[in-house]
Amino acid sequence: MKTVASISFLADHSLSMDVEDVRLIEASNPIEVGDGLWCCELLLRTTNGTVALQLLADSPEHLRVVETGGE
């Protein structure tokens, strides 16, 4: 079996994930799922399958995608 993704919980309570062979990253538009509770889905499509993250926040602004201008 080949490892294609790994998740680490760091001492500063952050989450780190390494995913190999990424082909596409998609984010759904935030939708309200309850009184003041919003969610969206982040999809990482790879040659080995899809990693899906369901994200919850108290505002749709907290779920907006910001491009960082990486290299």
C-alpha cells in the first residue's frame, strides 16, 4: 500500500497535511447550514483519489479562498 496523504497535529494546535500528486484544488461556495453556521467543502483531487475537507465557520467571510501568490 502506498501512502498518498498524511496529517499531523502540531504542538501549536495547527494541522499540517501532505498530499502527493495533486491535480486540482476546488472550493465550494459557502452555504448556511444553521443559525449563524456556514460550511464549505475543499476538494483536493489527486491521481490516487480525492481528499475532501468539510469546513465550518460562523461567517461566510471566514470561508473565502485567498490566493497567496505562491511560486
